[in-house]
Amino acid sequence: MRFRVQDAKVALGERGDPWWEPTEEGRRERIAAAVRALLRHRDGTTICPSDAAKVVGGEQWRDLMETVRHVAAGMASEQQISITQKGELAEADAKGPIRLGPGLQL
């Protein structure tokens, strides 16, 4: 249960790198934590990558979309999450809209 609290606090910027002075690695950790926390909250359904970008980036969330997709690709390769497109499993580099879902290791 502690890992859930840790993910939520990292996603919100309460732990890890200061949210007002983010490093690239710290931002990637926040994105991964946001994805995990949002997926746990959704209880088996998928999220849009923009959901995680909005948690981490606030009003500048669009600037993070490429980074979110890269982080999601890494998480998918570790089977933490799945990437789908039109309801089917998709490759991490799929073009167009994708959804992020729970993986084997979430």
C-alpha cells in the first residue's frame, strides 16, 4: 500500500525533485508515477496519455506529450502498462491516439 502513496506523492510533486525546479529525470519519474496512480484509480480501465501530462505539466501539459509517450514506451517494455489503439494492443511507437492500460506488473 505504501507504493501507492509514494506514486501519488511523486506524481503531485510532493516527493522527488522539486516541482518548481524539475530535472528531466525527475519529470520522467513524475510521469511514470502519475501513470501508475491514475491507472490504479481507474481500476482496470485505460487512460489517455494527456491525463498524466496534465497531472505533471499543468497548463503546459501539451509540451510533455512526447515525453509521456517515451515514458509509456519504457513502462510497456517492462510490462508495467499496456499501450492500445482502437481497443487492440499497439506498439509503443504507434501513430495517432493511444490509450494506456494496466500491464502485468502494475
